[in-house]
Amino acid sequence: MSRARQKSGITPLAKHGVLPDTEIAAAIARGEMRCIAPWAPDQIQPASLDLRLGDTAYRLRASFLPGAGFRIQDRLDDSLVMHRFDLRPGAVLETGGVYLIPLQESAALPADVHGAANPKSSTGRIDVFTRLIVDHAHAFDHVPAGYHGPLWAEICPRTFSILVRPGARLSQLRLRRGLLLEKRSTEFSIDLAREGPVGFRAKRHSGVIDLDRIAAYPPKAFWEPLTASAGRLVLDPGEFYIFASLESIAIPADEAAEMAPIRPELGEFRAHYAGFFDPGFGAAPHEGKAVLEVRSRDVPFFLEHGQPVGRLVFEPMTGPPERLYGQSGSNYHGQGLKLSKHFAAWSGE
């Protein structure tokens, strides 16, 4: 047992932990994960599975959970649905709207495997709040062990309206076997003393972002660069920010990690919507930082360089992935302070 795991109290459990790409592929071959369209070769990540939007969307009056004994489809009546529309020609999901979209993927999980979902990095960095819902659910982003049924995405653009089409990948699913009651974790803090901008604040009332366009949008049309006086700045209520961690993040090949929700005692803000880190992220020579998606709450909040903003929770893999993070290319390999892949590089001019 490694020294780190001895200190954390984790007992290695054979075959318990996060499923790697090889086991995800095997689960697909066994029919435990299913899809109405052909699987894309790059859909399987080292420790997660990209999920894709289907053809139809529902504009909702409000977010909801179906509750025990109810299928999502059975709840979609006139009291909840404002209108239904086709995504195939491309459709705009507007800021402030609540949308429900069936995914192309569905699950038929065995009794010892459950799933956890999270927005993909690019989704969180444009302030699109995305959550997975399943039939009979009383919680978001959780697929119970043994679940057989469809998967749905609830999508709420917060700052930018987005143009989407079937096949768009806004969320990802991590499959886990068994439970680990104790997990290794470490805190991370915010970097407000870096050269150049220390962060970015989203501009409201900007243009629509087409999710299929990569490096296509000028950052200054959507973002305001921020500087910090003596390593300090004030977060305005309701505004959306991008920052970077002070610490470099490195995920070992035999572990996966997740940014845990912000602890209330750390401040009046919420950090990070997208928080999965695959094995190999930040491995030498590709040192990487955690990019932080931050929204202040109801009051202005004074943020200082080096202030703790969250923690990274590590989980063992059930086996080694065939490919580590970045080995087949990534928009965020070795990242520092970086906007989503939809924007051109910040020029500083």
C-alpha cells in the first residue's frame, strides 16, 4: 500500500473504484451502456463517457425531479412543458431558459455499478448549468446501481445563449463499482498574482455561442480581463468569473479526481460546475492548473491571492486506463488560465 493511502485510511478494494476506458468499452459491448446512434471512437475518455444530445428538446417552466415511481416522459405534460422543438436544424437555448433533452445514450447497469455525471469542461466554462436526470430520480447527476432506462440532460444557460445540434456533448458520465467510504483529498487555492490577467469576467448580453465552432470567437467580445490590486479583488453578486488555481494539479495513472462542491465556510461564492479530472492530467511535462468557474452569491465578496476555494477528491481506478489524459489530444492539456475551446487565444492587446 502506498504511503499516501496509508495516511488517508483508504483500504484498496479489488475491482472497486472508477471504471477506466477499457472497462467502459467492455460495458458497452455487454449492453450495459446503450446508444441509439453509432458510438463515436473518441466518446470514451480515460475515466468517463461523453454523453450526446438527442433530436428533441423541451422548454420547461421550471426545473424538476420525477420522484420515486415516476418516469420523466410521463411528467412532460402542459403543466411543465412550454413547448417542444427539433434540434436537427440547430436551435438556440436562451439565457435563463430551462431545457430538457433526451440523450442518445441509455443505461442498463448491473447491480454493482452506479454512475455520476458532471458537465464537461467546455460546458462549465461558458456558464451553462447542465445536470443529468434519470427516471424515478430524487437527485440530479446520479445514476443508481442497477438502473435500466433513459438518460436526460437538463440545460440552463446562465450567461451566454448557445446554439446546439444533436450529438453535442455537454456532459460526461463516470461509472463506479462499489463504494469507497474514505477518500484522499487536498485543498487548492486561487491565483491572483499571475502575470497578465488574473481572471476573466463574463460580459452579459453577448452573442450566441455555436458549440460546434472551435477557437472561433474573439474573447474580448464575451469576456473582460481582470487585474488584482495587491492580490485582491471583489466579486460582484451574480457575475460569472474564470480563474486558475495557484497549485498545479497532477492526477496519478491509477486514480481519478473530482473537484468537490465549495464548502460554505470558504466564502460567499460557488466554484466550479465541471470537476472531473482524468488519470494523467497534469503529468510531467504537461503541468496543469485547475480552471475555476466562480459565481458570487448574494453579496459582494473580497477574494485574496492564495485563498482556499475548494478541494480535490481522489478515487482509485478499478484498473489502468489504456490511454491517459491528453494522449489522444485535448483542448486543455497542460492548461493555465484558459477560456473554453470556443474562444481564440487571449492576445492581451
